[in-house]
Amino acid sequence: MARYLGVDGGGSKTAFVLIDDTGQVLARATAPTSYYYGASSHPDSPTRDGFDVVERVLQQGITDVCTLAGVDTAAIDAAFFGLPGYGEASADIAALDAVPAGVLGHDRYSCDNDMVCGWAGSLGGEDGINVISGTGSMTYGERQGVGHRVGGWGELFGDEGSAYWVATRGLNAFSRMSDGRMPRGPLYDLLKARLEVGGDLDVVSLVIDTWKGSRGSIAALATTVCQAAQKGDTAASQILDDAVAELVALIETTRTLVGFTDGETVPVSYSGGMFSDPLLLQGFTTALSALPAHYDLRQPLLDPAVGAALYAAKHSGHSLSTAAIAELSTTATTSEKVSTP
């Protein structure tokens, strides 16, 4: 029996899953984020400390998942590590590639950006496009071995349509509602209650001083923007409409870049927490179906961590069978061996 480890890094957490070649989930574990940018308090050596963070997170998660499965790392035939930020600083790639070896004790693994996990999981490794809207946003698509990413530039440059982007636009709307530049809607009261502040300007010190501008903490506020839209808040609804437009633009660009022709039907799926909001998903579905291109929108087949394990098998030259993938689609969400430290 061959065993494959998938690791899906993210801006908020890192998910680990161990599967076998018959499509059984052997164990799952969760560890903190493996996002290495900004991990250091020492400006002169930010990346080294960031690599140490990645190593600690991988050590925790791999130890947990192997313990739960009752195996050691030598029993892992291949692993794939989808790491946030991977490839976005070319000078860091070699160092990131080297990190898992010290944890696994062997070199039967590969690394890439975590976008690959979402694509492989949502479409089961089939040609098509996956759009991610979690803490950040981007698309990744493949067609006949040609892959391309669009977006994923980070919150400073954009990450349009992501939870962070939605949340910061929600904070902007809150500030405008507070000082009279915009009529107050449900978003104002919902955000004030969520943040538990006395005065409106206290939001500034909370986000900047207390949270230290935490990417994850800010992105989490997107759920409040979604709640406000559900209550009919005009500003919040517009934010979600704009998010949909940005995500669709990512898909359209990716379709062209990976070489899908106008006459082809393009499988599309999605991953990331923003798609758990029914209003955003409904708007996304409607906008995609209204385009001239032919898109086949599919619910995600597997979660990104299982997608990473599938990719580990594929990259090692031992792609799982159709039957094994079908088995994973029925069992991957019901594994009993789950650890969430």
C-alpha cells in the first residue's frame, strides 16, 4: 500500500492529510499558518526566521498526522507541500524546497504554491481552472500540461475578491458610515458589535495596535460584511458584487492564458472560505453563466489538502485511479482520525 501526504498551507492555517492509493484517508491534522512573509521581528533577516516558522509548522503537522495514522515518515511514499507565498520571491525557492527534507528525513516530495492544492482537489486533477477566495485570492488553471496562475499578489497589491479585500472594504464603509460620508446600514452596527469597541475611532487602535494589522484577523471580518449583505446593507452588497466581478475576471484571464479555445467547455471550481457565503456563491454562479465562454461550474470534488495528496501521487508518477479518486470523494470529509491542535 502506497501512502501520500498532502499539505495545504494558507494564510490562516496549514492542513495535513495522509491518504493511501486505494482512496482512504488515513489521518488529518491542522497546524498554524505556514505563511512565511513577515514572520520575523528582525527586519535585517526576515526570510530566515520565516523559514524557521515553516519548519516548525511542518514538524508539528507531520508529527501529528503520522502519530494518528500509526506510521513514521519513512512510510510516506511521496508528499506535496503547497506553501503560501511560494514562488513569489525567487531567491527563497531553494530554501523553501529544502525545508521539508529535515522533517521527513527523505527527499520524496515536491513543493509549490498552495494554489495547486485547491486546483487538484476541486477538479480531482482534471484540466480546468480553480479560483481561490480565502484570506487571499488567485486562480490556477491547467490544460494539457500547461499551467498558469493569475492574481495572488498579496493584500498590498490587491488580492481582489479575497476575504481580506472584502474585509478592508467593509472597514472603509464602516468609517464612512461613522463620520457621515455614507448612510448607516446594518454593516455599521454589525461591525461595531463584532469588534466590541466603545467609540468608533477605537477600531483604528484595535486593528493597527492590538491586532498589529494581522492579515488573518482582518480577513475574518469578511464574514460580518457577508452578514450585513444578507440583511440588505447596500454597501456590503456592492462589496460582494465587486468581489464576484474580480473573481470572474481572474477566471477569464486564466482561460485565455492556458490556451482554452472559445469553443471549449472549461471546467471551473472554487476553494476558499468566501465561497461558503450563499450570496457570493449565487452571484458568482450567475455571473459566470452570463459570459460568452462556456464554463462548466462544479462543486469542489475534494478539499485542498486531499488535492495536495493527489498531486503528490501524480507528481511521483503514480496517479491515483479513477476508482480511488471516487472513493476519496465519498470518504475524504468523514475521516475519524482528526487532530486540530
